[in-house]
Amino acid sequence: MYRAVIFDLGKVLVHFDFKRGYRALEGLCPYPAAEIPKRIASTRLVERFETGLVEPHDFVAQLSAMLELQVDYDHFCRIWSCIFTETLIPTELLAGLAARYRLLLLSNTNAIHFEMIRETYAPLLRHFHELILSYEVKAMKPHPAIFQKAIDAARCRPEECFYTDDIASYVDAARALGMDAVQFESAAQIERELTSRGIEWK
């Protein structure tokens, strides 16, 4: 018996493409779009931001210095958040699940991205009973601590939770704690997975 359904955010609920952001930054700094993620990755700045160890204004200041960016805070936030595009899960599915189960969102994200997500994708988020966000709980997937936060928020045993994520290693981490988890491919695939488990939403 299932009592909770847990969704990842990026590339599960909402599609994203970091290249959109890098292309937008390219014209505001001396580095080509292909070089930007390499310079960022070497510092672990994004990881520290997504675990809540760096505040938004400090993040923008540090990244601007790193990339020699000429941009103000608000403009940067708009660029940094332009990566998100179409929704991948129908709101009807979320509404149906929320009426029958604890519906949770479990995401590695940051304060800048999630402020935009709250505004732009409010019709999706309003169905969730609780949000477990890496920058708020100070832990990122695949660390067990963030999955334990989700289990606690689900108010049930791990085996009573169904979880989907697009990243295989995160699915494996959830399974290691006893959750029933599958890798996300499409909304149709998830509907089949739910149906096979007797999880209803209609």
C-alpha cells in the first residue's frame, strides 16, 4: 500500500536546459558559452549554493567575479532562471494524486531558481503538500539525509513511498533507504508505473 508519491523537479515536472543560461551569459562576459560551465564546476560554488551554504547575493557576487560579468543582481537572476521551459507532468495527474496521497516535491535546487519556479509554475506547485528543497534542508541528492527528510515529510514508512527522478543514481539512493523508486522517462511511462502499483489518480 502506498501513502505518498514523491516527484523530482527538474526534467521530471519541468524541463530545463543549462545551455540556455550559458548562452545568455556569453554576451555579458569574456568567456564563450562552452567555457562557462567548466569554470563554474571547478569551484563547487553551485553545489555550495544548492546546499544553502552561500546566500543568493553572495553567490551572484562570487560568480560575477569568476566570470567577469557585467550585470546587476536582478538581471542575473532572470538569466540564471531562463533555463526552465515546458512542464512535463499534467496538472490533472498531480491534482488526482494529491487528493489521495501525500504528494511531495524533492529537489536539488537553489533560492534563485526556486523563487522563479514558485512564480512561474504555481499551478503545479499548489498540489504539493510539502516541498523538500536542498538549499533549505542543507543536503543534496544523493545524500541519504535529504531522502530521510522526504520520508519524514511523507509521514509513512519508506516502502509506502513511490519516488521518481530522472537521474539513475538518485533513484538508487532512494531505493537504498527502502523507497520504491523508478527513473523518469515520460509522463506516460510514470502513469504506467503508477497504474501497475495500484496508485490511483482518476
